[in-house]
Amino acid sequence: MRDAAWLFLLNNNVCRLPLDIEQIVAQNDWVLLLYEENIKVANALLKGRQDTWQDGVTCVYKGFKFIIYRKFTNLGRWRFTIAHEFGHITLLHLNKLSNEEYEREANMFAARVLMPMCVIKECKAYTAVTIASLCGVSLTAATFRAERLQILLKRNKFYTSALEVKLVKQFKMFIKENKF
């Protein structure tokens, strides 16, 4: 799972936080649709599944991936929702019945791409407030990530994968500019 998130960041040449959602969408030829502004198109794409999703959903039409999301007042929640949908696409959950395991996997993916632990550690963003600021996420999401960071710091569980090392190198300039 974490390898999928690291590969996603590496393959999309992400080297700065907060993750540029629109850039990722454009690079991958995906389409973002705000439900409230595109109700007819969204409902046609959803084909009767309008009530089966809450914050966001991804569907495929003629080979194009459409990420449909609801309007949020909280930018952090919007970013997490879209990154969650990136997870469904990357983890190949599309065209399968939704289940709790897929939702959990997509949530972990979103946390890992929005708040890559090795980058957070290198920036010394050890608190929820600094993680939220650095990564452009909600304080709630950052709090979960800060708790996980403390566990990993105690276990010294970093740089066990070549992908993680490569990701830190990709973020080298960002890390240098953003030490807390």
C-alpha cells in the first residue's frame, strides 16, 4: 500500500507540498466535476448511483476517469476526498463493488500521498498543526498522521525501502526550504 502511494508521488513528479490536486488531475487526463455545478452530467455518468456516494466518487466513461465531488467549505476535506479518489483509481478499485476494505485502503492512500511520512519527518513537522500547515490538510487528518509519526519515530521505521529513499531525494529542495 505505501509503495503504491510512493510510486504515485514519484511517477507524478511530485516534489512539493501541499500536493497540487489540479496538476495531478491534468497530468493523468482525469476530469474533476463539482457535483452541484454539473448535476445533469454527473447524474448521467453515475447512471442511477446518485445516492450511493457521499463526498466523492470516481466513474469511467469512454475511457476517461471522472472524479465527481460535492462542494466543501473545508479545503482540507476537499483535498482529502480527491486524494481518496486518486487512491481508488491507482489501486484499481474502479468498476468493483465498494466495500469497507477498499474505502480503508483509499483513505490510507490519501493520507500517504497528501502527507508522506518521510517528508514530514525530514521537515521536522512533528505536530498536527505543522503537518496541517505543511500539507494543506485538515487538522483532523493531520492529528491522525502526527500520532502515526510518533509511533514510527519510536520504532525508527524509516528508509527501509528504496522507494522511500528516492522520494526523499525527489523532495530534497522542498525539505531544505521547509524545516520546522
